[in-house]
Amino acid sequence: MSEILFPLDQNDLSFTASGGSTVRRTILPSGVRVLTEHMPGAQSVSISFSVAVGSRDETDGHHGSTHFLEHLLFKGTKKRTALDIAVAFDSVGGSSNASTGKEHTSYYARVQDSALPLAVDVIGDMLTSSLIDAKEFENERTVILEELAMNDDDPQDVAHEAFAEAVLGDHALGRPIGGTNETITAVTRDAVWAHYQANYRPQDLVIAAAGGVEHGALIQLVENALVEAGWDLNKPATPVERRLLEPAKISRGTALKVIKRPIAQANVLLGMQGLVADDERRYAMGILNTVLGGGMSSRMFQEIREKRGLAYSVYSFNQGYSDAAYFGLYAGCSPAKTAEVTKLMVAEFEKIATDGIREDELELAKGNISGSLALKYESTMARMNRLISAEIVNGEFFDLDDSLRHVHSVTLADVQNLAKDLVARERSIVAVGDVEESTFSAFI
């Protein structure tokens, strides 16, 4: 099959994906979107209620509101306490959680197929009827501050947060998802409530489920849950527009940032702007990333860890969003070895730009990615997330066969040309540990 479009003005869509699963999509008159992938033989279901609002969408006075809401929606509704919500999923052996991203927020669960009505009722209740109680608000402020403190104790987390800001500068995607001590301390309940009212509406809501789920039955469950909560599903509304999928003009934040910490390792990140979510070269990026730093057979891993024993953790990555992205190389090493490790990372990257990769490396990477995708999509959670991405990010569904076709079409020249492009971009280096700025003077 070829890629399937999810236009915002087409109410119903149904097709068979690779592996014989059935994908269906319906837009209700209120703008609520319901997507399912029925997987024959599956006896569990993964389901999410998502809104296309993330930390990048926060404005002054509301910074931290998105992450705050993720916590607060588990703290009780008009008919359930926080304990009731936890007990509901424990009673059926299921799991529930939520995630705040830079561009969307999801509340999700994985349950036995017979428990799907319970999952829809509980998550629907949380999303529509949470009390956002003033006392619970202050309690959760303390919890979030503790979460931020925990993250600040992890030097790799600190390095990644600083790296996003270094590469993306003052672009909203450079901000930390969870907010900062200052923004979480300053944000008010009224600001979080206003953020909720502006972004948790029928036309914002995307419900996706994969596994042992019947599309029509799920729509009925969703309608019952939302109507019971007081949402008017008969009031016509058009789903919110998707984000513009084109690179923004971004000024680099900084070329070098060293965060001094008296710790045993230096955590080094080196990189630049990468490929946005729908860049046609993203499949070449998958190959480049796999060859350079994507696994134990990668060039960086073999050269830095296996041959020289200079680091335990070393890898590369691309993080792409709708209009901005960053590509990075990471290593954790002894402060005394930092300059040598950084030099090796740069060298392996630049070799691909100047000399390309070998045919055997290309085939290995294609096999690696193909196998990983096949294993990944055995999971109902992964298929649910694929539906969310298709609906919220680019409006285009790629099943496994589509993805594999794109991966196998990548050529040696595609990979080298992408590496040349990236190497020529402005570079940023971030290090956390007992190192000096002078360590990196040769690399910026």
C-alpha cells in the first residue's frame, strides 16, 4: 500500500494495513477524532486521549502549565479520587500513565480488551472533569519541584536540556518540557486552569486505540464518557489545524556551554540543527544515525569504547519536531579523556561526510532498522503511538511496509550528502562535569 492521508475535512476513513490489521478514523461533529487499529488475535488494547499542546505552546505566565496539568489530571475528578483512579486500573491488571512532550500531551492506558470500557470511562473522566483542587495544586507543585531536582541530579539529563537550548536558542522547542524551578514556583492555579480551558476542547482531542478494539464500539464508549462529563458533542467544530511542517529560522543559542559539576564523568554533547519531522531525508538520517552511533556495531561505539576503552556510553541521535530539530553525538567519559573523546566523535562524523559509508554498513543498517521496526510494531502501544503521530504531526499514515520501502530506498550518496549538510551547520557543544571550556576550543 502507499501512504494514507488523514485530511481534517474527511470524517470517515478505513483501510487494511500490512499484517492484516484494519485502521479506521472518524471525526465526530464536535471535532473529536477517533482512530483505531484492530489487530486480529490481540487480547489487549492500548488507548490514549491526546491533545496537540506541549511545552512549546506555553506563553508568559503559563510556563510549566502543560506538565502541571499532566500531574493534576490524576489527582481526582467530580466522581473519583486519586486513589479511585489508581485502583480502577490495578483492579483489571492494567497500567496507566501520561506523557508531556514539546508538541503534544497524552493520557494513556494498556488493558485487557474486556476492560476497554473502564479505561475509556476513567481517562475520559480525568480529561474532562478533573477538579484541579487548590490544595492538590500546591501539593503537586512540591512534587514537580522534586521531580525537577531529581532530573538536575542526573548530569546526562542536564546535558540534554542544555543542548536543546544551545542548538535552538530562544525557539520555544529549546525550553525544558517540565519547566524550571522558577516557572513552576511562579505559575498560578488560575494560569494552569486557563491553559486547560484553551487547549482541552473537543476539537483538540485525539483518541487512538490499537489491539483488540472495535471502532464502532469505541466511538460509542467515547461519546458516552464525554457526554456524561457535560461536553456538547452536537456542537459543530472543526479539528484544530496541524502545525506547519517546515523548518523555522533559528539562531543558535550558544557555541559552547560548560556546566561545572564535581562528578567522576564528563557528559559531552556535540551537534547542530537536525531534520524536522517530515523531512524527506529522515530515512537517510536513520541510516546515518545507525552507522555513526546507533548501536554496538556503530563507528563511534567501536572506535571509542571497543578499540580504545574511553567511554561506557556513546551514541548519536536526531530529535525532530514540526519546525525544528537537533542532531547530536554523546559520550560520557573521564574528564581527563574528554578532549580525546570529543576529537574522535568529530572525526568519525566528518569521515562519513568526506568518504561516505561502505555498502556493507548500508546493508547492516537497513537490516537493523527493518528488524527493529518489525519488532516494535508487535506492540499495541507502538501502534497506538503511530496513530497519534499520523493524526497530530503530519496527517499521513505509514504502515510497516511503507516504512521499510523508504528505508530500503536509501543510497550511499543519500547518507553522505546528509552528513555533508549536517557537518557544515553551526555546531554547539555542551559539557557537564569537571572540565574546562578550553578543552573544547579546537572543536567549535
